[in-house]
Amino acid sequence: MGGAVTVEVPAGTYALSHGTLNVGTQSGADITVQGSGAVIDGGGTTQIMTLDPSLAGGVAVTVDGIGFENGAANDPALGGGGAIIGGSGGLAADDSLTVHDSTFDNNVANTGTPNTTVIGGAIFFGGGSLSISDSSFTANSANGSSGGAVAFVAAAGGPQNLTVSGSTFSGNTTGAATTDAAALGGGALYVTGRGASPAATVTASTFTDNVSKGSAVGGRGGAIRVDVGSASVTASTFTGNQVAGSNAEGAAVSVESSASLQAHDDRITGNSGSAAVTSAAGSGSITDNWWGCNGGPGAAGCDTQSGFSTASPSLQLRVTANPSVVAAPATTSVLTADLLSDSGATAIPAASLGAFEGLPVTWAVTSGGGSVSPSSSNLASGAAGTTFTVPASGSAQITATFDNAHVPVTVGQAKPPEFTSAASTSVASGGTLAFPVTVSGTPTPTVSISGAPSWVSLSGGSLVGSVPSGATGPYTFTLSAANGVSPDASQPFTLTVTAVPVVTQNPSDVNTALAGTTVTFTAAATGYPTPTVQWQRSTDHGGTYTAISGANDTTLSLPVTLADDGTLVRAVFTNSTGSATTTAATLHVGAAPVFTSGDAATFTVGQPGSFAVAASGSPAPTISVGSGAPAWLTLNASDELVGTPPAGSGGVYLFTLTASNGFGTPATQPFTLTVNEAPVVTLQPANAAVNPGTAVTFTAGASGFPAPSVQWQVSTDGATFTDVSGATSDSYTLTPGLSDDGNEYRAIFTNAAGTATTSAATLAVGTAPTFTSANAATFTVGDGAQTFAVTVDGHPAPTLSVTGQPSWLSLSGSTLSGEPPAGSGGTYGFVLHATNSFGADVTQNFTLTVDESPAFSSPDTATATVGTAFALPVTTSGGYPVPTGLKVDGALPDGVTFTSGPSGSGLFSGTPAAGTGGVYPVTITTIGGDVDVAQNFTLTVDEAPAITSAAAVTFTRGVTQTVTITTAHAYPVPTLASSGTLPTGLTFVDNGDGTATLQGSTTDAAGTFDVTIRASNGVGADAVQSLDITVANAAAVPLPLLPPLTAGHLNGVPAHVTPLQVITVSGDGFAPFAPVTLGFYSTPQSLGTATADASGAFTASITIPAGTSGTHTIVAAGIDASGADAFLSAQTIVTPASSGSGSGTGSSSGATGNGVSGSTVADTGLPEDAVGTGILAAIVVLLGAAVLAARGVRRRASQK
């Protein structure tokens, strides 16, 4: 159908007998199919209606008042939608479908082998806008794919909107997947997109008992699944929907990670299989919804949600009673249940609660009696009510039930107040008052207090307060109760404050009582009445106490003896309310100390010594040692002076001993300690070395008590010693000869405590050293390790050492040795030393000359840049003697020179000329010096690239071509890259050798593409070229004068034809979208042109020229994908028709086909004169293979 038309379908049931109804074949068509009681039945085998079958785009279809039953989408190539398939698939301008007041029952997708890409049991719409209002979808199935009732796919184009309002979806199902592990979704409604994001809006609609099943993966969205885009679901109902399968999600609604959901004012309850609403990303908001109970999602009796950070606030059922307390003579209260505020106490407009309109709230009396009427009332504007009649007496509880919410309300009856608690209590002084005050009455009375002390108050229905310390006696005040029902209640109240005895002073310990004296103890206490006192004593450390006769005063005086030591004393205070006992005081009785041991002792150094100190007293006195005692002397736990005198401690020590026990005055005793010590050597004699005839002195020292005597001894063999006559002083002097060389001397110290012997000192007698070898030598670098012998005289044999020598030279014994390293050429001065302890050390200034060939110290490579000044010094090192100059062999780039300098140096300098980029190897050689040395040197010249290929190229549409991008004057080799959009099918490849290849075949429409070519090698600025790529349509290939000798086969040419007969020919092998010229031979005669499709194939209808006969050749000429001429041909025999019986019509010749010029094919749309007849057959058109192909394109495009 095409144009703006309306098709009226009379009431009745129509069974399809001629296949699918194809509606809107032309772009711009605006078609309304309207009925009243009309039902179209697909018989379980036929898809009922196809919109825009040729994908012309811009088709608008309205379906109003039509029933669709038993439609079946049974061909995977045609897509889903058992009842209706529509949409432009993003291949043309958007289509639109409006469904109003229509029914869809038992329609099925996938009646053949289930395929998860064939979606939408009743409707599949892809590419445009779909609006559904006041319609119902019942028992439709996607049979193993998504969208049990409706599948909506957003495709590239304009806004992709799905709108559902006032509609009912019941018992629809995805069916279970059979071969696909992907999760199926949307038992009723599936929303997704391919290259576009849909916007879905669902309002005032009901989803009941819809099911989404899965296979390896569970179902997604028992009622609705949204894959991408945004969805808004408001004022709608979701009950009894479910998902099945492992890891199923969204018993009611499932929102995937690329989609967001706004859901408000919805009723969501009784859905099963998973959380009712799930979101993979948690994007959107799901507040102010009813989840089946007052607790919100997840509470007992409520459906749950998953993925959103919160669903609060949620809708809540609130129940109120007016009045809440019924006062006689009234007997009723009006009860109201409403959803007009959410859990956050925000008011909900009644107009937003359409999903709840007419739903029942039940009422029941759950305690206390009475009755409600009616027991069930329906919600209207978000509220429902009933009337409660109170029982004969007392209060009652009534419960309102809606879904799984049970909300109680209490209604009471008025009664005057009456106190039911006692009129008095008592509390201890300093304690805490907490006395519950109880009172009956309805409404609940309010209690007040008057005349009470400031520390008494009413809190939470109790008298409370902290009784001040010291407060005692009775307090009277009045309690009053009122609830608005006469009379008020009044109760006089008495509060008695008592105080038991409290100790205010405990007796103190007596720690130093001397036997035979009298001690006193004092105690005190408060209390009401004033308490009496009784003193007690304990002689078993507090185990038992006995009363002290006559001790009834707060002060106790007690005579003591030594037997009373350790006695405990306490006082007990008593009055009529109780008693209090003090802590116990301890009595300590003793006698003063007296020393009973001697006042002197003698110890010996190095030997443990002890002396027992004794003193009398009770308790046993503590002995201490005063100042003057040596630090090594201690008093142990047994009161013994003990210690081992250390070396050097011999002498006399005077100090004082003290004895104390806390009783009386401490006793003191002066004490003398004498310490004897054996001699200890304090100075050892030192070794000596002298020349013959020179006097030498040995000295020694020792400590000891008393002072020791000394005797020197000599040994000539190092083993036996003999006394030296007369050598009895600390110092011993002698004049030795060479015969005394090696003698040893020692001293022996003696006193009454022992002896001590020094170590032996050795006497050396000899002559000083003298050098006898030369003071210079020569080594050569590269000759390996070299040596020089050093000789010297002296007795004993001198020791040699060296200072200031190079690190690689060492002295071992009397030999200088070392291997001069590279770079060490030159002269070295250092000092040789000889010593043997006689006379001054002898030194020799030594000169070592090291000969060495030079070495290059500058790098053997360098990099310069064309057009940039360049300078590189060349240096050598280590040469001895130093070279006099340098020379260079080899070619240098133009603009660069080498200059020889002094001391083995030189300089490369200059500015490399344009076009000299590359690598230049040369040889640098030293001049003069010990040996000429050469260095292989490489100079690299960098040069920025330049693009040398043409700035414009042309590609023929559909033909594979290759273009080479070239550069010049570049080093290193540049990389090539392109930016900007290349024609589809063309590629740009850097070949890595300074060139790049632009190649491929494009089917883009003819036009010009601007891209940028950039060549870069890190040197200077990149070379940039703006390259214009022109895509040109292939030129038509003219017919040759003679039929081509080599040609492919042209299909569709019969063996025999008649003049003016129309035949359909086809072929392939041409460049995509290339023009194909059709000709008729022997003499070439044009039959028209056709255009190859994207695969290079064409189909065309041609007319055999009039007046021809005999054998002829039909030729198709064009270019192939390589750009070469290509031909197809076939021969036929033309037999003239007998008069009046020709098989052709007309006299013109030409060709028609895809993109064909010449005669046109008749419009396949419905003729306008067939519109409005009221006959359903008027909209049945069979489109054949072309329609089937277009529908397959729609399905593939919308699902890409």
C-alpha cells in the first residue's frame, strides 16, 4: 500500500489464505487499518502482517480495533513478529507503527527451529517508533527467543521511541532456549538497540503471569527486559511474572549494563524466580513503588530488587482512625487505608496511583471485639475506607490487609483516670529514686506532680531523682492525673528518706609503739538516728574479732606489750537502720637495736673475705654500711660484710655501721677494714735497639701493699734468667756491645703478700741500611708484566717499601713489578724506603718511564643534520711521546671538512649540504708519536623527508587499484601515515622503505575524500601532503563492433526467442555498481544498460528487437574488479512469430533490472482504486522473492 489511506475491516474472523498482508510499499505511505470486532487469524502457520516490505522507509501504519490470532513467524530469514513485523531497519527513513484498542492472542515466533535472533512473539519492530495503547497481549510466545509479546529494536536513524500505555500483557513467554547459551529476556516486552539507543515509556499498563526462561543461562525479565537505552515505567502493575533457569534475573524487570530505568508509582508483587527488578549497572531510580508490603524490597512479604543502591522511599499503606478514641454517646470510628505518603513521609499525588485504582483492601477485627462494615473496600484515588463499631467496653485493634501488608490501628473508648500504684515509698539517702506510677483511663492519662522536693521529678511514668547525700526524713507531695474525661484523679504521696550509719573516719595504724607505753585510736561515723560505737580487736590477722570491754567511745586508749605486736583494731557503728564497720588499724610494738659484734677485720686482695655483723632488737634490726667503705664490699642478707678485694685495693678503710628497726634511736659502730695486696706489675720494660757502645736503660714498675722490692734479671738464650748484681732499682742502665744483641731483661717485684715478674724486653744492636741499585727504569705499555731489582745493605737485613708509585706498580720483597695499563704512558716519580730500626730510614727518589702508543678517546660515530652547523672534536689519549697530528682518508659529505690539530687532535666541522643525507665511513690516523694508530669512523647525516608522489589520485568505484606514495631526500628512512577518512575498502600501508601503498576497492558513492599524508623520521618538521582521493563511477564499456571472442556466460538467454519477446538475463563478475551495457549482435544494437549490485552481479529484462531473425549473440559489457573490460555473452535463435501470435508486446526494445534505465517495472503497491472497499482481500499482495529478500535485509540490519 502507498499514500494516505484508510482500510475499514468489517467485524468477523478472517483466515489468511494468500499469505502475509504487505502494508505500505512506498515511502511516505500513511495507512490506517481500522476495524470493530475484526479478527485476523494466521492459522498457526502464517505471519499476519508485514509493514514496509521493501524497506522504502518513511512508512506510517496505524492498527485500530483489530484482533490478531495464531500468527506465526516461521522463517528465520524473515525475522520475528508472528502478528506484525515492521520498521525500516535503519536502512531508510524511520517507519512508525501505532497500535490502539487491539488484541494479540496466541501469536508465535520461531515455529520452525528456534533461533534466538528471531524475536517478538506478536510484534517485531526495528527502526523507527512503536506506540501501543489500550491493547492486550495474551498467551503469545517467542518460542526460544526474546520478547514473548513484543520485541523493539532501535536502529540507526531518528529518535527510536517505544510507548506503551493502558495495555495488558498476560501469560506471554519467551519459551526456553534450546541451542543458545545466551539468556532470553522479556517474557512480555524486549527492548534493545543495534547502533542506536531506544527510549521506552510504559505507563498505566498491567503485566501478569508472563515468563522468561533460559537454557544454560537463566531468563532475564519475566515481564520486561531492557538491553540498552533508557526506560520509564510508571503507574503500572507487575504480578505473577517469573524467570526460570540458572542465574535468572529480574522476575518482573531486568535492566542490562548499558541501560537505565526510571520506575515510580508501580505495583510490584508476587513475582518469582529472582529479585523482581534487577539492574546490571544500577543506573536510574526505582523510588516510590509498592513492593507488596510496607517494609520495602527485601522485607518479609515484599518482592526484592538487585543492582540499585536504594529503592527508598517506597510506597506504604497507612491506616488511620477518626476518632482514635470514641467517647460516649458516639459508637463508631471511620477507618481509612491509603497509599498517599511514602516511607520518607513525602506526599504522593492521588493521580499517580492509577495502578491501584479499584484494588480491594480487607478489614478484620484482630482483638478487643467490635465490628467493621464493609469488610472489604476498593482503593479509589489511593484510599479505601470502612466504619468500625466499638465493643461494649475497652479498646480494639483492627487490621487492614492489602497484598502482603497487614497494618493495625487501635480504637479506644473514653474512661476517667484512676491511680493504681501505691501512695508511698522509701529510698536511702544518697540513693536513686525510681518508683513506677501507674494509672488507668482512656485516653491514656497525663500525670503531673506538685509540692515535691526539687530533686524529685516525673520521667517515663516513674518518680525519679538522685537523693542528695545527707537528706533524711519524710517528704509529702501530690500526684494528679487527667485525660479529658471527668473527674481528674489526685493522690497524696509520702516519700521517706532513710540513712544507715556511714563511717566518716577510720582508725590509723600505729607502727612504732614501744613496749610498756599506751597508744590511742580514733574513729567517727554519721547516721540517722545517731549510731552507737563498739571497739573490737583481732589477734589472728583479722580472722576473728572480739569486743574490747568498756570500749564504747569514738577514741580508744590501749596499754601495749611486745605480745600485742600485730594486733588489729576496728570500730563498729550501729543504729536502727543498720551498722557500719571501720577498716582495721594495725598495732606494731617493738624494742630499740644494740651492736653485739667486733669493730675491725682484715681481707686479702684476690681472696673472698667475710665478717659477721650482729645486733640485738625487736623486730630484728636492719644493718647498713655508711660512707668510706670500698665499693667492692657489700652487706649480704645474713648481715655479713663480704667481698673479694680487687687488684690495686690494698690499704686501710674506715667507715660506720648502723642498726635500725624503727623503734627508738638507731645504733652506730665505727669499723676498720685492712686489705693486704700482692705486687702487680704496672710498667713493663720496653724493647730497645742501639748501635754498639751506646748506653740503654730499661724501666719497670709495680703496685702492692706493703710496697714491694725489685730485682733485675738477664737471659742470653731466651729460656733461663739470672740476677743482675746490684740491679735493685726500678730502672737498669747498661752499655752493650754487638755480643749483647738479642739479650732479654726482666724485673721481679716482691712483698709479704707475694711476687710479680715483668715481661722480658729484648735488646737489639746493629747498623743502618744503604741503597746500592740504580734510581731509574723504563717499562713499555703492551709488553706485559715487567720487573726491576732493588738492592740495599744493612744489619739486620733492611725492610723495603715504596710510596707514591702508580697503582699498577707494586714492590714484592726487593722487586718492583707491574704491567702498565693502556693510557699510562709518561714518567712517574716515587720514593723507595729501607729500614732496619737502626739510625734514620733511608730513601731513594726513583723515576720510572712508561712508553705507550696513543689511543683514540673520542667516539667513533657522530650524527649531523642537513642544513645545521656541525662540529665534532677528535681526541687521542695515552700516547707517549704525544702524536703531532691526525689525517682522514675517505669521502665526507659536501659542506663538511676535517682539520688536524696539535697533540693528536682534530676537528670535523661544517654544514651538510641538501641531499647529502646518509652514512659516510672514513679512517682517522695519528701522525708522529711512537706508533701510528687508526680509527674507523662513521658520520651519519640526518635529513628531513619530502613527499614526491602526486597530491591527487582517482579510484574507480568497485575496482581494485594500487597507488604508491613516495618520498625522497630522507635519512633515516621515514615512516608514512595517513589521517582522515579513507573511502570504505581502501587501506594505507607503510612499506618501511620510505614508500607506502594505498590500495583496495571501494563501493562508496562517487565523491572526493581529503586525507593527510605525513612522513616523519624524527629529523626536522614532518613532511605533510593533502591528498585528494577521487572516487569516480566506472565508465560504461561501449559495445565492440564484433562480439567478443572471450567472454563469460550470460544467464537467462533461451535457445529460441521471438522478436519483441521480453527475457530476463543475469550475470556476475563485474565491478560492484559498474554500468553494464547490453547489446544485440550481429550488427551491434544497444538493448539498454543495467547497474551491477554490490557483489558485481546484475539482472535485467530486455526486449528482442523487432524485425530480427536467425542466430544472434546477446552481450553484456562492463569492467571487472581489476578495471579490465569484461564481457558475458550467449547465443540465441530468433524465430519470427506467426501473424497475430507474437509472444512479445510493444515495439520498443530495452532492458530493466536493478538500477536499470529503459522501461520501468510496474508499481507493486496496492492500486488506489482498490482502497476503501471494506474487503480484507484488498490488502493481500504477494511480493514474491523481492519482498522476502527485503524482509531478510530488515532483520539483518536491525540486529547488526
